[in-house]
Amino acid sequence: MAQVKDAVSVANKVFRTYENRRPERIAKEMGILIIPAPFKKQKGAYKVIERQPIIFINDSLHPVVREIVFGHELGHHLLHREEAIQAGGFQEFNLFDMRENRMEYEANLFAAQLMLPDDEIKEYIYRGFDVQQIARAMRSDINLVAIKVAELNRQGCCFREQEFRSDFLK
């Protein structure tokens, strides 16, 4: 069972290993099967079938959201694979909702750590950018940026905390 701090260290290790921050590319290099799906509401899902990890991705997502969803699902693969096997995959009703689900927060934190470099976030903050401007500049989501800022504060920075919606990817 992963812990919140594991999400950060695993994301850092993945970046060092694959030398990029693009979750879809990393997933492909790891041999994860990617299946586009015509979901109505759901953005993505992670499942392991006969030892083959699979990311199902909504085939109509905006490219920015698509990359964030890949980051989130890659987080599940690396942090929660055993839980996913035991549960038979992660169900639609709890995907991305962090209010009462530690694994969803960890998957979002993994995505934030992998996709949003510390030094770049700090540079934008020092230049006076707010969370919305940072998200726009980094082609991300304000909630993912807010999660990243909270993590930087946990590591010792003293930035103004940003509010984020716990169900922003739902």
C-alpha cells in the first residue's frame, strides 16, 4: 500500500528513468496497453487483466485533460497495482474523487509531481503568477497546480495555499 510521500518519490524516479514528463509516452514505454473508450462521463480507468496492465482512456478528451488522466492512471499503475488487481480494477464511481479516497489523491499527486517540475512552478510563483496563470502557462489544470503547491509547502516552501476541488477530474 502506497503512502502520499511515495507518490512524490515514485514520480521523481519515473522522470529520472524515462527522462520525460509525458505520462502517455511513459505508459507506452512501460508496456501498458492503452485502449481508447467511448465513455460518456468517465475520463479513464486502470485495470489489470491476466497480468497485463491496461489504461482505458476516454476517446473524446481535450489533449490537456487527456495527458492529466494518463498521469493519474499511470499513478494508479505504479502506486496501487495490487489494490487494482484485488478490486478487479477501479470503478467509475470513485475515479478521481479525492474526498474520501486516499488512492485518488495519491494518483493526482503523482501526476502533479511527474508533470509539473518544481523549479518551473517556483519560477512562476516568484514572478507573481496565480494558480490560474500557472495552469494556463503550463498547459495544466488549476487543481493539479494547487496540489503541487501544497506538496511544495509540505516539503518546506511557504507559498500561499491554493484551494482545489477534490473531484476535479470526475
